[in-house]
Amino acid sequence: MPPPMGKSGGDATAVRLETRTGKTLFLVSLYLPFEHPDPPGQVVEELASVLGGKGGLIIGCDANAHHSQWGSSNTNARD
């Protein structure tokens, strides 16, 4: 499958899975660099808009959120 909207590679990768029953599921992995203060809502909205209507959609990410609640030694703005 060609990368959806040119988002695969670099900080985003998407794959399409076809089940035996003919259903489609998209799995997307995002990496959100620390230099960007907020998660890129526009990217997530675009993925949901383009892929969500074509099948199931699961988006997972490494948001670079540091917080003492989950064992980090510091806390950043992405708490």
C-alpha cells in the first residue's frame, strides 16, 4: 500500500491490514519530537479524516511526555 498522504517514513508510519472477512484496519505509529510543544492535532485529524472512513483506525505514538508519575526524572509541558 502506498503511504497514506505521504505520512509514512520519518516520524509516521502507516500500514493497512486486511482480515480474512474482508475488513480493513489501519495501524499508525507516530513519533512526536520534544521540540514541538504540542502533539500535532492536524496530523491526527488528517489521518482520521482520510483513513477513518476506509476502515478501522488505531493510532499509537511516542509523545515524548516526561512526568514523574510514570517514572521520569523530570516533567515537561506534555504532561
